[in-house]
Amino acid sequence: MAASSGYSGKPSPKHRIARLGRDIWKNRGKYFLVLPGIVWYAIFAYIPIFGLSLAFKKYMAKMGLFGSPWIGLANFENVFADPAFMKSIYTTLWINAGRLIFVFPVPIILALMFNEVRLGRSKKILQSIFTFPHFLSWVIVGSIMISVLGQRGVVNSILTLLFGTEPIGFLGTPAYFQPIVYLTDIWKSTGWSAIIYLAAISGIDTEQYQAAEIDGSTRLQRIWYITLPGIKPTIIVLFILAVGNLMSGGFDQIFNLSNPATIRVAEILDMYIYRITFRGSVDFSFSAAVALFRSVINLLLLLTADRITKRIDGSGLLA
Amino acid sequence: MKNVRRLVCMFLVAFLVLGLAACGGGKEAEPEKTSSQPAKTDAAKPSSDAGDSTETEYERVVISYSCPQVVEGYDYNTGDDYSKFILEKFNFEFEGKNVPWGEWHNMLSTWIMAQDMPDVAIFNYGDGTHADASNFVDQGLIKRLPDDWKTRWPNVAKVYETTSLGPMLEDLYGGTYFIPRARFFYNLPGDPLANHWSLWVRSDWVAAVGKEVKNNYTIPEILEIAKLIKEQDPGKVGAALAPISMDAGNSARFFLEANSTHWDTFYKGSDGKYAWGAAAEDTLEGLKLWYQAYSTGILDPEFYLLDYEKDMEKFQTLGVAGVSYLGGQTADVERFRIDFTDYTGFDASAFGLATLLGTDGNYHQRDLINFWGAVCFSPDVDDAVFERWMDLMEFTASEDGYPGTQMGLKGIDWDRDANGDIVSLVPPGTLLAGDVGDAKYPSLGHVLGSVILWDDLAFDNPNVAEEYRDESRALYKNRSEICTPESFAKVDWDLWMHNTDNLRRARGIDYDTEFSNLVTNAKSEADLVNLYNAWLEAQQALIQPVLDELNN
């Protein structure tokens, strides 16, 4: 491009801006369509970044965000002095790392299975059945779990009936908490998450399957050598994003599935932030410090995951 | 090219202006709140049967108000005759905002911080929220009442003086910002003030297992009764039987608060030094009893899953619980029993109320302090709105106004006889206050300007059977008698008003949840002690700085 514009080196910033301007004007219709998205992003994603300065201030509502006095790292010192904070970080990482291992692959497997279902009608019905739980709120799922896994729930009734066992307190036993989190997450979100992989699969050239079939490949071989490599970029992107969310996410689920008996293995960072922000004294600066810390860790995890996948596979999320 | 530049510049300018506007904290540029603007029509005269002598003509105003007791979805403006009477008498339109009980403090605090609070609100004042209140006052986020308010609204001032907290805060803040609402005014049952929280006991089951029906039990006595109920199942309830049904919060009150006065806070010991109540011996003793009840199946094995008031359901609605530990307000004692009879079919006498005592045989509690919830005003409230609400409170604090908050309209539902005593004009069993559709006046209660709460009138309310009022008096009395100054402690205002970042952080500990966790995770009593000691150790980072502050 630079050569075509008559310059031998890199174009100067002035020329690049001019070129961008021309491009915008030329494609003004398209840019106009993008505008609401940009405005939305600016208002709800970029402007609130100013709010992070709250982490370094003692927030005074009357003085506003900019007028509140600067107190440096005092909020962070207080954050790290609270033993529950470090514990919540450990819990968050532990639970979400498990999610990556046990929950993340399931939608991929489900999408591969859906792809192998040949009858269109059955496929649609199955897909609807698997997608439905996504539309239930975690509050409802929490109540369902009490009916299913409570000491007087369905599972215990069956166990007692079949084996004569004493009721097991599934929901009150810390050891069962993580498995319950993963199982409910799989039950609720797998069908919905599989849609993205199904979309990626539909983009794979069908000629590859036909050629493989002619060559005598088995179904498993086609999945392994055609489908999986075909959706690999999608898997990588979603994996990197999931790693970038290791320190957050899952609040609704864990808040509704946890109880006093399991709280010590369940208080993730978001729940800690909720507790200190709203259950105790209202201290927005303290909460902002915790949230900023979380965001920084999330960013580092995302960059690390991106770098590692680039090393291994040559492709990543960021340029 | 020029046009593009212009466009880009305009966009950037608009973007920055919008951004700054979004981040700005000032209210100066905002128009005045419309809700506070008096309309220029419909001047109304207070009705003559209102009982006060003022003949003020009011201009119509709109008053926004918030507290958890606002009935959600109920239109107070067209609702029932009592709300219409109040709204017409004081000529205002009522915009009530309900806040969920669990979100009360944080929702109101968020509105206050955003400088968007309603004209009038009830602040959930307590030692845990005092730091926030103090912060709001310092920042001018709450209206300071005019210095002459006590002479302008003398009835309110009289009530205010009995709350203890009001005058204490006035000294602290150098003016009045909050008007605490008095639990009791004419009928204060003791000082320090006992809580109404009581044992709900199935008296018929207690008698059936051969134990004495009393109006007070120690924790071990109740555990023994519950054990017998579990063994003998006197009600033939079967698998659904819950000898003791309590959620995590009420379990903590039952086993810890009833045995260890300062279990969830700091206190000054006999050596004059402050200590942490959670580390006290009687707290551990209560914890052991809790573990004993849980591990032997006397306590509901899934107490930690019970939602708020589900424990009440097992006792009152299903009739499968032997013991619960719940509210025992005088005003509700009769209603609880009527509901119990309606739902379960058992006689009301099977529903016993009793005081819970610690293992030492004493009643344990910290002074409840004679208030619940404090009225506060927006700093931007229009003078007319502020004065109107104060006038309303003055009326509800008057002899003719305060019975109406519980008994309805004077001359229709109640009146005073020649001796000045309150007499009821409604047939026995009439439900005056309660749910929409059931009660005659769903608006009755604390919402419409009440500063003397229901606890007080309940002792004089002829609509509540005399025997229940006497029972309540007896419960309050024995709590004041079966105690020591240490077990039923007066409020330590130095501690109550202590307001530092360290204490604020320490108050973030959720004791109900933490202790429930220890009990449910312990494998044996020895393991419980180990877990408890480890927990105490882990909290030192939050606790020690507070103790250092208090003791130095």
C-alpha cells in the first residue's frame, strides 16, 4: 500500500489519518451502521475505566469520582490484610481451573455428536432439549437442586430405596460442592455453548468428508482428522477467553448453589466482593480495589494463554 | 476531507462531553426533583376528626418514600380508607418504594451515595451501619433538621427523647439528622430493653413427653425435650418430624446469642479491657451444644438450606416442628396462633411461647435499645415536603394519631371511652392490618409516618386478647429478672459509636455463616474445637487491630 501511494517507507501518521478518513468517507454507510456499537462500547466499556481510579481514592459521594481524595495504595493494603480475600482468590482459581478441564470440552464433544446425527428432525429436537436449561435462571436451578440432591430429594430417595442407605447431605458436604458446580454447569450451558461449535463445523468444506469417505475413513477418523482441526481456531479463541475469565464468572451459579455448610470452598472472588460491598459497610473504594486486582490478573492470564497457544499452535487471539 | 474532520471532531467532542457528564458527581446542574415540587392546586384542610387543632391549609405535594414495609404494588393513594384519610388530611401524593429486606441497607446507601435518595427514607440504623450513617452525615448527604424542630414538632421530640439513640447521635453530629422510631413510648417494658425473639414450643408435645410446660427453658432443657420428641414422636409426624427447626441465622441466635452475650462483637471485660466475644468461653460452649444438636439429628439436618422463614413454616404451617426460635411480638402473638390453628388444625394452646436461657440459667442479650429504623430526609427535599412529613409524624405521635397506625380510623374502628382508654369498635377477629385482599387496611403499619412502632400499642390494643398481652408482659418481665448485668448488658455507647476502618472491616465477618460452617464441617467435638481455634486464628488479622484501637 505504501508503495502504491508513492512513498518508499512507512507512511507518516498524517498520511495514515488522511487515508483512514478517506476510507471512512468511502464506506460511510457501513461505518454508520457500526456507530451504535462503538458508542455503546465507549459509554459502557471505556468511560467506566475512569472509575478504576476509585481504587486509589477514598470515595466521597459529594466530591464525585474526580474530587475524592487520593489515598494511594491504602485500599490495596487493606484488601491484602483480609484473609478471606486471599482465600477467595484461591477458591476462584481452583473452581474455574476445574471448569476448564471438566466443563470446557463438553460442548465440543456434544457438537461433534450432534454433527454425527443424520436425522434432521431428531437433531433439532435433541438440540432444543439440550439448549432449554440455558434459559433457566440459577435461582431456579438452585431450588431444583434442593429437590433433587437434598436429604429428602429424589436422589436420596432412590438410594434409600435401592440400597437402604442413610440420606447423604450432598448439598452440605464441601467435597461434593465442586462436582455439583461442574455437573450443573454442564447441564445448563452445554447445549447453548455447543451452538458456536456447530456453527464452526457447518463452515467446514463437505468435500473433505466426501473425499475421506471415499478413502475408507471411519467416522472417528473423520472427526479426528477433519472436524476437530476445522474447528480448532474456534476452540482456541474460546479457550483463551475462558482462561481470561478464570478470576471472574460463575457468581450467579455459586451464589445460588452454596450455603453456610459449603461457604469455605465456595466463596469465590465475586462473592467476596459482593459480601464486602453490600453485606458489610458500603465501601466502594475497597470494592474497586478488589475488582481492579481481579481485572489485572484476568488480563495477565489472557495474555499468557494467548502467548502459550501461539507458541504451540502459531495462532492466537491477539495480533 | 474537511467535512470528515468536522464530523470526527464533533463526534469526539460529543463523546468527551457525554463521558464527563456521566462521570460527574455534582448535582448542581440537575433540575430540581419534580417529586418535591408542590402543585399549586387542591389546597386541603385537615379533617376535623383528626384530633389535632391545627388548621393549616396544605398545598398538594408529592412525597417519595422508601422502606421495606411499603407494600409492593399497592397504591396508597387509592388503596384503603386509612391511607386515603392520611393522604387527604395532609394533602400529598404518596410514592412508596419497596426495598427487599435483605437489600435494605445497601439499596438505600447506594441511593444516598448517588444523591438520589427518596424525599423520606427509613435508615436501618445499627452499630453495623453507624459508620455509613456517619459518613453520609459528614458528606452532607442527609438533611440536617432545623435547630428549632423540637419546638415545632413537640410530639415527635418527646418520642425521639425516649429512643436513647436520637440524643446520642445529636451529640455526636452536633445536630439532628436521624429521627429513630421508638419501639416503646407508653409501655417501655424494661431498661435495658429485651428482644421479643422467643422460643416457639409445641406445648402439647412437651407435656406428652413428660416435661413441664414453662415460660422459660435453658438450652440444655430444650435439647433434652427435643431429644425426647425425636425418640417418641408424640405428634406421629413420622419422617417429616423436625424436633428443632431453625435456619442458620436463628440457630446462631439460639445456641450462641442465648448463651454468650457478646458472641458476635467486642465487649469490655471485667478487667476493663476490650475482648472479642467470638473467642469467649461461653461462645465455644454454645457452639458445642449446636454441634451436639446437629450431629444427633435433633436440629434439622439441613438447617443450612432453609431460607428465611422456612423454619417458621415447619412449625406454624406444617405442624411438624417441636421447637423454633422466632419473633414473638406482642402485636403478632394472636395472629401467629390463629394462623397455626387454621393451618394445622391444632388448638392455639399447643403453640407455646417461652424465653430461652443460657446454660448458666440467665437470660443473655445486649440492650436492644429503644428504636428500630430511623427516619431521614434527602438533603434536596423541598421544605414543604419535609414539613408535611414532620406534620404527619407529629400526628402519628399524638394520642389521637398513634392508635390509628394499628387500629384504623377513629370513630369507625376505635375510639376512647370516658376514661380515655382505647376501645375497639370492630367485631372480634376483624383483620385490620395485613395482606392486600385479607385485611381491611393494608396500609396500616409503620409506613405512613409512624414514629411509635407497633410493639407499644400492642400492650393496650383491645383487639389483641388480654391473655396474650399478659403473656407478652410476662415474657418481657422474666427476661429483665432472670439475668445479671453482665448477661443482659446495657449498651456500651463508646463501642457502639466507635467508627474506624478497622472496625468496619471486622464487622464484615458473617458470624451466622462462619459458625454454621464450623458446626457442619466438624467430624467430632474435638474436631469442632480445632476448627474453631483455627478460625479464631485466621480472623486475627481483622480483629487484633480493632482490639488495639479500643484498648489504647
